[in-house]
Amino acid sequence: MKKYLLDTNIISELGKPLPNPNIVNFVRALDSAWLSIITVHELKYGLNLLPKGARRTQLTQSIEHFIEQYAAFILPLNNAEASTAANLRAKARKAGKPCHLADSLIAGTAKAHGLTVVTRNDKDFIPFEIEIINPW
């Protein structure tokens, strides 16, 4: 049975008023899925970029509730994840494919835990030579 690590764009899609039905159906069909602590960072970073107002307040409450409910499925960044990410990122850069730190940390977390990354941005993860699924 495959195990999955959901990228930030999956969580963002699920938070939309009318999320893509392919994503909703894909996530519903999973027995379990994991998140990287990096995804938590990216979600909160995005919230902090929004202007203060009703939309930001509503999204903040939704994301905080989501994080609280799924805390047991959020993987931290420890030595194994960081070391794996460093190796993947260095290999990609040496191959002429520089990549973002956040993506390499998510990829390192996936590889360290034997997970498949679920993302819309599959091109961002191709340099890491890990399993990827794009349910869009």
C-alpha cells in the first residue's frame, strides 16, 4: 500500500470554496496521508501575506483547525529528513537543476519516510527522483 505526503498546494486546494473535484476525490480515497512541517510553514507564511480582514481571519481559523486535527500526521524535520533533503538538493544542483529549499525539504521528508509526494507542481519535484502523483 502506497503512503502519501501531501504538498502545500493540495491543502490549499481543499481549502477553496469550490475545490477541484479530482483533488477532493483523490484525498477522500486515501487511507491516510502525511504532511511535512514545511507545509505548515508554507500555509502560515501564505496567511501572513494576506491583508488583514475577514478572508484572512477565516482562512487562519480553518488552517489552525486543520493543523490541530491532523497534528499526528505532520512529520517534523529531523536529521534524517534534513540529510536526505541536502543529498537530493545537491545532486539536483550538480545536474544543473537548482531547486527551492522548501521543495527539497518536502522531498527529503518523503524519501526518508518512503512516501509519494502528491502535488500539482510535479515539475518542482522531478529533479529529486522521488515518486510523485499529480491528481489534477
